[in-house]
Amino acid sequence: MTAHAPITAASGCSEPVVQRQRGQHAVFCGLTGIIWMHRKIQDAFFLVVGSRTCAHLIQSAAGVMIFAEPRFATAIIEERDLAGLADAHEELDRVVDQLLSRRPDIRLLFLVGSCPSEVIKLDLSRAAQRLDKRFNPDCRVLSYSGSGIETTFTQGEDAALAAMVPSLPAKAADSPASLLIVGALADVVEDQFRRIFADLGIVNVAFFPPRRSTDLPAIGPGTRMLLAQPFLAETARLLEARGAERLAAPFPLGVEGTSAWLGAAAAAFGIGQAAFDAATAAPRERAARAMERYRPQLAGKSIFFFPDSQLEAPLARFLANEAGMRIVEVGMPYLHRQHMAPDMGLLPAGTLITEGADVDQQLDRCRAARPDLVVCGLGLANPLEAEGLNTKWSIELVFTPIQGYEQAGDLAELFVRPFNRKQRLSVQLPAKAATHQAAAPTGGASCS
Ligand code: SF4
């Protein structure tokens, strides 16, 4: 094990303090992205090539209605595949044949790699190329890795979108400037942003990923892109390589983040302040009113982020500046300094940001600080609840529509819920039983 110097927040510094360690980055399985991606791209299918464990993860996390035609499945690697007794490529071709003959509505098939497929070195990119030759143009076949060996769970979306970038058509040199919003957003959020962009006079707007896999936006010089999610490092890199220009902006969480994010697009398209104010005044006002309800319940409370979703810095900025919370530490699995710079610049002076922190040392700092709320992955939530700390699952912040003005109040309310839950538990249970419950390391207590 490597010994690290203890991390402490510097005082009197006007910038956030960034400390880097080489702790664990693999905080949850990248297959998780399928749960929100399959809802977003409505004619896509995600075929995980993995084990029964992968199938259980996806099925229990996403939930499947038995009468619905699901848009994800697992091609299970059996023992004879692992033992080399069967040709995994032949088996995969057979499964894909069956699937696409039964489901002609599928227009985009993702072969999704997993830990087991990587361990047996099954080359899914080769399989995807072979199958794409057979089924394109009726169905495109792409591949990416959702393996949990070395990933954060949000990297699954980055890998899926990065796999789609080479399919995007080239933008004609004489076509007008366009705006590309990158990152899966709930349809309701996408519709709200589309209306605001129209009110601003920005009409040439596309969202990536699209709702239908065939509605692919053209990319090239003249494409200005706004990242809607902070975990799309590889996708952004590939889009920039195709000539897209990234607009630097904080992520659209809360009133401040949404205004600055929309403002970056307005500035890039030469829209003046008066037009911007006219287009955003009403939703800004609604968001500010929604925040008034929750701010008193959060103001002054301390919060500690363990690294998980990569949303930590924008969330901390929102909670500090708009909800009045006190940030103890912002742990991030990876810190993309360019993409994060606008949010980091808005964090309170001296905020401690840790990248890839050693988890044991971070737990010690958390226990010493006794924050009012801890945002963390599922693996840490229940043990911390058992120690009497109030927790919030960070994965819930990825599943829930939280971007934009109309969701600012909902986002704040997500952080109020653990406090309400604790209060309800302490009211419902006699004092002795409540103490016992807080001390018992049981599952489910942190589902807020
Ligand atoms: S991909 Fe790996 S981490 Fe994810 S469910 Fe499968 S075995 Fe587990």
C-alpha cells in the first residue's frame, strides 16, 4: 500500500484546493448507463455480452415489465464459452440473428462488453464490424465496453456516445452554425431547453444522443457544443476532433448553472443581454421561487461528497451557492480540469476537491467532520448510515431529471429528503429503537 500525506483544506485560499491521490476509481459498473440510455434512444437495443451477474445487475436495476418488449438483454457467456469449447463469435452471431429477426424495430444495436467478455478477450469491436456489414442499413451495430473493472458507472454513457461519434455525418462547409447539446437528458428536460433555445432565437439545435438513432446530427467546424453532463470526456474529445467547438460553461444545475450554461450558448450565437433576459426571466423566477421552499432546510448544513458519479463539483457548487450548504469535501473519481473549470471557479474559496482519494483516509476525514449529509455510492451508504451518518445515494442524481430551471427545486428537494427521512424515523420509532436502528448495519436504510 502507498502511504499518503493527510489531506487538509487550505485556509485563506481564493481558489478551490485540488488534491490528487491514487485511490480507487472503479466505483460502480459501467453497465448501469444502459438503464437511462435505453429510455433515451428509443429504437436502440443494448445487448450485454456478460455473465449471469451482469444480467442480474441490469435486470434488477432497470426493472422489466413482463408485457413490455425490453430494449436490453444479456447474452450470457456460459462455462463452455469460458472453457473455449464453443466459438463465442458464432454464438454471438446466432443470438443477434434471433434478436434482429424477432425485433425489426431495432435500428441500433449496441454490443456491450463486460468484465467476463474482457477477461476472455472477446473482441466485440470485431464482432460489431462483422455484424454491421450484415445488418446495416436496417440496423447499425456498434460496440462499447461497460465493464466495471476500471470505470465509474457514468463512463458507460461516455463509452456508448463515443462509439456513436464516427457514425455522425459531416457538416457541410457552407451550412449555418449549429448548437449541439451533448449528454443524455430526460425528454422533459430536453423539451424545456429546446423551447428556451427557440425563444433565444437559436433554432439549429440538436441533442446527442438523439431520441431516434437515425436522427444523427451533422458535425464539423461551425458546430458549437455544450456538454449537459460532466462525465463525457472521451465523447467531447472525439467531437472536438471532428471540428466541434466546446463552449465552456458550468453544468446546468440550479438557477446559476442553468443561466450560465444557456448564457454561453447565447454569447456564442451573438444574442444580447436583453433578449437573454426576456427568454429566461419567467423560468428563472419559477426556479428561484421553488428554491425558496427548500433553502431554509439546507442552509448552514454541512455536506461531504465521496467520489462516484462525476457530478460532484457541479452539485457542490449548486448546494453551496443556491442552498447555502457548507461543503466539507468534494471527492471526485476523475477531475477533467477543462470541463470542470467553470464550476470549480464558482465554488466557495478554499473548497477541498479530492481526485481519486484513498477511500480509507477519506472515510477518516468524513468521520472526523461528522457532516450533516454524505453523498456516496451504494457500497458506502449503508455502513455510514450504521455509523449514524445521513447519506444520499449519488446514483439517484443520475437517474433523476435534475438539469434546468424547472428542476432546480426538485434537485434541492432530493437533498432535503434524507433529513426528512431521518426525522420521520426518529418520530415513528421510540427513542431506544431508533438508536438501535441507526447502529444496525442493515440494507435498505439509505434508500432516500
Ligand atoms: S460488467 Fe463486471 S462489474 Fe458489471 S455486473 Fe458484469 S461482472 Fe459485475
